Amino acid sequence: MLPRRRRKRHGTRTRGLAAAAATTTVAVIGAEVVHLWRRRRARPAGGDDGVPDPALVAREAIDVVVAGHRAGTANETAVLHLFVSFGTTFAVARAVTHSIRRGIGPARNVRIGERHIHHFVPGILLALLSGGLSIGLRHEPSDAWLAVPFGVGSALIIDETALLIELSDVYWSDRGVLSIDVGLGATTALACLALLVRVVRRGEQVVHADVRPPSAAASTLHR
């Protein structure tokens, strides 16, 4: 058991990392929303007051992300799927374990006989199976989708890193609540956002190239 002062310091650092990750995430998402809004406002098709229609901006944002995703290379798409699946699973695993501990919701611990099956077990199976298939198939388009179960499995394993290191169930102890958990979550969130920003930028080029007036497209060809 850690001394009270040390536990408090660890708790402060963990909350600081969480706050930094959340603030950065919200800031980047907000910047992208403002960017799309200004770009739509600079073009016609706004309302009578010149303010873009929110539904139109949202629809265009979806088109931009989809186009950017499709235009990406197989390796880039695989990395994006890996980070998104890892980050989502990490967050869901933490939420589910908290709900189980508090007895909220339908989720319960998995037991076989008297043995508690921790979620790093299916995580190891998912990571091994998807990684093995990727190596065996050697097919880049398949890697993009095999990255999803690999990311899910990796997150389930990382979420119980302290348990694997200590070789005992310390998930809810002072040793189990490691700041590295939040650090990994923050790294994943930032990596996802960095890749998504690239997707949006590339998607904008594809979508806006398709909607340019014929005269603009012709002038570009003659340059």
C-alpha cells in the first residue's frame, strides 16, 4: 500500500494527464469543426443571412471523412483502424469494469468454475489470431481490417498491464491505478486525431475537386 502523500501525488498526475488529453481532444475537434464551417461559409449555398446550414455542414463533414478514408493507402488505413479500435476498446473496457465494480448495468465478471477470466485472456487470443492471419495472408487490404481485432486485443491486454506485471489481481489497488494507463489512452487519442486530421484534409481535396464549377476545372487543366 502506497503512502497517502504518494497516492495523492499519483492521483493528481493521473487527473492532470486525463485533463490534458481531454482538453487537447476537444480543442482539435473544435478546430476541425470551425475549419469546415468557415470553408462552407466562404462558398455559396448558405442561408439568407449567409450562415451555412448546419445539416449541410455536417453532411459535408461526413463526405470529407469518407472520401479521405477511401483515398488513403492500405498501410495508413490499417494504422488508423488500429488506433481507433485500440482507443475505443480501452475506454469501453474501463467503463465496463467500473460498472461491474459498482453493480451497474448488465455486465458481470466472467467465471469458469471458481476461476475469474480476466479480459486480457480474450485480448491475447484476438491479438494472436489477427496478427497471425495478417502474417499468413500477406494481403494489404485484409490488414486494414485485421488491424481492428488486433487493436481491440491489444487494448484489453494493456488495460490489465499492472495485473500481468504483479501476477496478482491489483486492478483496483494503488498499484493497479497506474498513470501509464491514462498516458496510453492520451497517446492513442492524440494519434487518432492526428490521423483523422490528415483524412479530413485529403477528403476535402477529393470532395471539393468534385464540386468545382466546370470553368474552374477547365482552367486548372490548361495551367
